[in-house]
Amino acid sequence: MTPRAPAPAAGPTAEDVAARAEALLREHRESIDRLDAILVYTLAERFKHTQSVGRLKAEHGLPPSDPSREARQIERLEWLAQEADLDPAFARNFLNFIISEVIRHHEKLQK
């Protein structure tokens, strides 16, 4: 009698697949949570600087908005977005929102 080859190993069970998917999902969500915290703290730091700029503008009678700088910033962010494989339109909309908030703060300081 010749020995039989061992039976092929059974594939992962449905429970194994589900457990692995849950672990991966948890890892992605933890990364997203860390990145959200980084975004919030980065925006807070950015707004500290823009508020200092707003106070300087108010003290020296400069307009709250600088359209040429804003256009350069949007162009720069679109380029960065392309480099990062991020939708440039999303990046532009995001920066436009931030700029509008900054201008609103600067206008308050002018009063």
C-alpha cells in the first residue's frame, strides 16, 4: 500500500475571515482617529498664526483680505494635492473654506 498525500489544508473559515476584516477595520479607524487629531491641532496652530496676522493688519490699517496671496495659496495647495494623490478640487474647496473663516476673523478685528 502506497502512502497517500496529505489532504490539502482547509482554507480560512468564515469566522477567521470576519475576524481579520474586523482587525483591519479597527486598525484603519485608529489611524483615521490619529489623523483627525493631527488635523485639528494643525488647524488650531494655523489659526493662531492667522489671528496674529489679522491683528497686525488691523493695527496697520491693512485690508483683511489679500486676493493675490489667496490665489497663490490655492494654486500651491492644488499642486500639493496632485502630488499627494488628493482631488485638487477638494483641496481648493477646503482652502477656500479656511480662507473665508480667516477673512471673517480679520474683519472682526478691524471693527
